[in-house]
Amino acid sequence: MSTELDDLRAAVHAAATELGGPDLCRRLDPNGSGWDEPAWSVLAEQIGVSAIGLPESVGGIGGLAELVVVAEELGAALLPVPFLSSVLAGQVLIRVNDAEDVLTSIAEGTPAAFAGLNRQGWWSPDDTLFTATESDDRWQLDGHAPAVVGAEAAPWIVVVADTESGPDIFAVEAPRDGVLISPLETLDLSRAQASVTLSKASARRLTTGGTASAAVFPALDVACIVLAAEQLGGAQASLDNTVAYVKERRQFGREIGSFQAVKHTLADLLVLVESSRSAITRAVDADDLAEASAVARAWCSDAYRTVTAEAVQLHGGIGFTWEHNCHLYFRRARADAQLLGGSAMHRERLAAALAW
């Protein structure tokens, strides 16, 4: 019996397939926004993925389960759209005051970005990249974020900045004076990043009293699970493509998929993929989201890297060519391994949460 989640999965899968899947990465305009605007328009306006996980009061729908379903399908298709960046920014904003207009804009499909992650891909109240000063009842921000996912074409950038009372959250509208966004050349062709430099940039203060942690850490937990679901989708797609290839590729008069070494390798990869799926399923219903997100990120990140590396090898010479999609998944897996913290960091988080 079909459920609403099944229907959502089918809709996103059909749209991703019709839009072109991984081939969209190769067709991106090098002078454009860094993501495929027509694809995002279809997903956000026709399916409503941009509204998922946001409050109903701003036009939001669904929750973590729906976010995971969408992320898995987008990860499988490698669509270059600002889904993850908008999820992270939106999850921060739903935990602050006076951000309804920005949240409504995100729900309608306007991308947003979060400029709060340090060089380790995480956020720490002791390692804030921006400072805030008040002058004539107006707040101005200064600082530099070396890499911000989705910042290149985001009209709203959510920033964590130090104040006299500690780190607080601000919203910066771009483009405007004092906001410099510089696109970066990245390993992952499907996920644009840019550096963000603020110089006396006007900003709206959204929290007070140095309370950024209360919003940022829960938002990062949700974003980690969403990213892990993307990794699961990419790993499953890589495995499926590889299985299909070894059934057709022949050497020494037989399909290479019939060789015992190949069978064993594929069986090991299947275990990694299904274990990743279990970690995601567990995270969706977890009471302790911090612990569950650490498990999901650590496991799915390592699994995705392993699956994509083996996929390149099992495809042989064609797996190393620009025309084949293997390298696109391989690039995404390597880039994701550093995004929102590496697997070693998340194992440390898990150990701390369990008091090991």
C-alpha cells in the first residue's frame, strides 16, 4: 500500500530523472549561480521540497522523514540544487525569533545559506568566524568564511557572529554593500561553494544573550542526517550502476560479474549500503538526535567513499573517463566526507555523547 512518503519519493525520483540527473552537472553555466535554477524551480515550486521541515505558519510541510526521502533521491541523482544549504539555514532560523519573512521566502523556493562553519566543517562557540558591532541601533558584521555551501546565489545568508554577550545569530541580505561572495573551484561539481567576506555589512540580529548554540547545534544534527541520506542515495546509485555494468561487461568469454572476486566485492558494498540505510532509518525515529546524527554521518560518509572508489575500479578503464558518471559520485563522496565535519570528528561526538 502506497504511503505519502512513497508518493513523495516517486515524485522526486521522476522529476530528477526527467531533469537529467548527473548530466546536469556537466551542463552548468560556469558563469551562473552554481546550481541549476530550472531544476530547483521544478523541485521547489511543483513538488514543494523547499518547504519541507519548516513550520506550517510560514508555508512549511512535513518533517525529518520527508527531508530524508527527498535527500536520498537527490543524492542518487546528484542534482546540483541548493537543497542542503537551504535545509541547514532553515533549521537554524526556525529556532530563532523574528525570522518569519526569511522562512517564508525559503519555503517558497528562495535559496539560503549558513555561514557559520569553521575550517573543520563544523561550528564551535569558541571558533566563530564573524564579529558583530552595534552602532546607532544598527548591527554590522565583519569576518570571513572560507567555504559556504550555496552562498553564491543565496539572497539570505545566516551568520553566527560574536557579540559582547557571546555568539548570536544574524541574517544578512545579499547582494549589498559590505558583502563579498567569491565562487570557489570545488572537487564536487554538483554542489557549489563560495567564500563569504563581510565588511561592516548591515545585519538583522535574530538571537540575544549569546544563545546561538541553542539553535545551531540542533540544526546541524538535522542537516547531518539529511546529508547522510544524500550519501546513502549516492552509494545506492553507484552500487546499482556497478551491478548493471558487471552483468554486461565480458572478459575471457563471460560476464565479469560471474567472477568470484567481483561477487565478493559487491556483496561487501551491499552490506555497507544497507547498514547506512539502517543508520538513517534509526535516526529518523531517534530520541537523541545528536547521537543518531553522529552515527549516521560517520557510517554513511565512510560507506559512500568506499562504494564509489570500488565502483570506479569495477568499471575498469571507462570508470576513469569524463564521459562516465563514476567520477561525479566519487567527487561528491570525497567532498561530503569533509562537509559538516569528518567521520573522525563525528566518532568523537558519539564517544562524548555516550560518555566513552
